Amino acid sequence: MPTYICLLRGINVSGQKRIRMAEWKASLEALDIEDVQTYLQSGNAVFRAAATAPEAAASAVKAGIAKDFGFDVEVLVLSRSEIDRIADANPLFPRLGTDKTLFHATFLFQPVSKSDVEKLKLPAQAGEKVVGAGRVIYLYCPHGYGRTKLNNTFFEKALGVPATTRNWRTVLALKSLCSEL
């Protein structure tokens, strides 16, 4: 069975849309998803499921959350090969340093072209770097993600697509969890 990574947007942030990971794991298992492993409290899971398109898996998870928790959440499902490619292709890490807390990946729910990203008027601070295309934007935030204006909200508004951001340590941990399944 294929391995997938599931990312939820905007849960457990500021007390909004609370989902306990143990309850989410049970919700996923009720969808005939196997070997579920959640990571942190911010809506990350790795699992195996019958061969299906990631978009179909995302729709099933989204419907399960609506049924089990009573709210609408954006759900992104990536294949193991996608997360491997994303993790291995970061043009900024480790070239700009090895402190994983300064690197992030903004996952886009719909792909965008490299030219769309390059056309953006970035509100970048000194030293910040952005590279992206397809379904991911790589970020280097030397002053910390909490201080950058290159945040999830900026990219959603500028590109017109839903997005969710993870720090680089989380991206690498999700890739590693896939290897364990």
C-alpha cells in the first residue's frame, strides 16, 4: 500500500479548530487508513492507504474531519515520493546554514508556476530568501518565522491558493516517518 503525508491547515492554532491527535488518528483509521502516525499537534500525519490519488485521500480526510469534529479544514495529502522530492530539493538548506529552525516550506494546495512566484513583490527583510514553484515555496527566515512577513497568509493572498507552512525540522521528520512505515 502506498504511503502518504497529510497536512491540515489552521488547526490547534490560538485555540481554534481543536483536534487532539489521538482522536484524529482514530478518525483516519475509521477511513480504512492504516499505520497512522501523527507528528506534533499541528495536523501532520503519515499513513498507508489503498492505492488512490492524493486528492481523493484528501477529500476523504476532509469529510471525516467534518463528520467527526464538526468543522471544515483544508487538507493536503502528498505521496511519499512528493515529500522525498521536496525534502531533497531544498535549494536553500544547507547552503544558507544548518539551523533547521530558520528554514520552512510553505505547501500550496494547488501548484503555481515559478514565474508566478518570481513576480511577487516580496515583503522580505534583510537576508530572507524565497524559492518556489509547483506545490512548495522554500523559505529562509534568519530572523525567525514569527517575525517574517513572508508567512502563510502572505502567500495565500498573493498567489490566490490555500497554503500551510511547516518548519524544516517537521518536513524532515515526516520524510523520516515515511521511511519507517
